[in-house]
Amino acid sequence: DKLAKKGFQIVNEVCFNQVLVSAETPELTTEILAIIQNSGELWCGGSQWDGKSVIRLSICSYRTTFEDINRCVNEFVKARDEAIGGK
């Protein structure tokens, strides 16, 4: 929900712990993923959903806190701002 409120699209029905996220374009999604993976703050993988690039999140540790989630959402926003600003 926090990512959606920040303008990201959640493309799958979240049933358990897998979340597929995209940005406005496939290119921007791919660039955001690269920035996040290089940040050292969190790690997530890339994938395809209905032929489109997505970022795949798996939130699976019982030790994950709401603060951890907020930091990760902030990192997504920061990566998007960097990707857009770098163009």
C-alpha cells in the first residue's frame, strides 16, 4: 500500500509475501531496480509479468519491522527520483 501511495503500481494480487512492483515505464522500472540493487539498503530482483518488467519483492522474515518497510519504500522513491533526475 505504501508503494502504491507513492505512485508505484502493484501489478499482482498480493496473497502472501510476493509483491510485483512497476514504475511508469519498463525502462524506468529497470533503472530503479539497478539503483536499488546498488544501494546496499535492500535487495530485490527483476522479473517479467505479462511481458513487462517488474521488481519482485519477497518479504519473508519475521524480523522485518514497519521501520524496515518504511526505509525500503523511501529507497524506492529515492531510486525513482535519481533515475528521473539522471535523464
